[in-house]
Amino acid sequence: TIAALTAAGKVVVVVDLTDGEPTPQGSKEIRKQETEQANEILQISERYNLDLKNREVFDTVENRKKLAAIIREVRPKLLCIPYWEDGHPDHIQSCALGEAARFYAKLVKSDLPHAPHYPRKILHYFCTHIRPKIQPSFVFDITAQIDRKMRAIEAYRSQFIINQANSKVLEWVRTESAHWGFQIGVEFGEPFIGREHIRIPSPDAFLNV
């Protein structure tokens, strides 16, 4: 989805909460290099890191303010954050933190920098360590961008190539993308879910669902 958006000339900004370390085959330096490679492949406009401690991410007031400050600075129309059910505690907390930071970002009377801003919508993506039964709000066609998606994941060699314990992940991701593509009659897709209803903004969009 990121690849499709940037290919269409849209600005995509990523906020990492941690550097993802420690991992069996990685290091802070390696992960930084891998992230830069993935950024180039996906043509990400800008990438922030809150420098929270991996495996110890919590939805605290301090962290809400850190993320809300970035939301105010970047002023996104849309936030994409992890799904609220996951086997990884950091992902669960990331969801809560993202939703809370959106609220904090709109507060008029606060000590946060930049003018208040409230992203119109939150969409949740799936990065689960469990296999939940999900009913997506919609599935986005990524057929034209599947190769860029896979190359961006492959950029993280320490995680998915050198680390043999994760050697099947690339195959799983492609298979999962094919599954969701099949559900909407295309080759590859990515599911999203929203707590709120999704609007169809125009007749053309309605006819192309």
C-alpha cells in the first residue's frame, strides 16, 4: 500500500516507535542501514523514530505527547496503525498509543509544539503474531506493487534472510497477500480495518469498489 501511494505521488511519513533491537542477527547499526534501504525502495518521504525501548512500549502520557507532536508537525490526513489484537505486547500498546496520540494532537490548550491537528481517519493494518479471524473493512489492490513490497521486506536481511528461524516469512507474506487478493478478484491485496465506517466520497469511487 505504501508503494502504491508513493507511486501515485502521495506523501507517506513513517513513525517507528523503536529500532526493533535486540534481535538474534541484528544490531542498531544494521537495522538503520536496512531501514534506509527499505525507505529508498518504497520512496518514503520522511521517517521518524520515537526511540522507545523495544519490547517495552507503553501507552503513557509522555509517549502520547511525543507522538502527538509529530502528528501536529506532519499533519496527516490519515493514520495507519497496528490492529488492536496481537500476540506482541508492543503492537497492542502501539495501537492504543496511536489512537490516544491522535486525540492529544487536537488539544488546543496544551504544551505541545505546532498547531492542533486531528487526522480524519485511523485505519488498522495487520502485523499480528497470532492468526485472528478478521473481517476487513476493505482490501487494497497491491498487484502492481507486490515486487516492491517484497523487495522492501527483503531489505531487512538480518531479520528474514540471515536469521534462518524466519526464513519462511517472505513466502508467508506473499501467500497472505495472494489470499487477500483472491478475496477481491485480483492477484495481491492488503486488508485494512477501521473502528469507524469508511465513506465512499464520489460516484466514480462507488463504481470502482
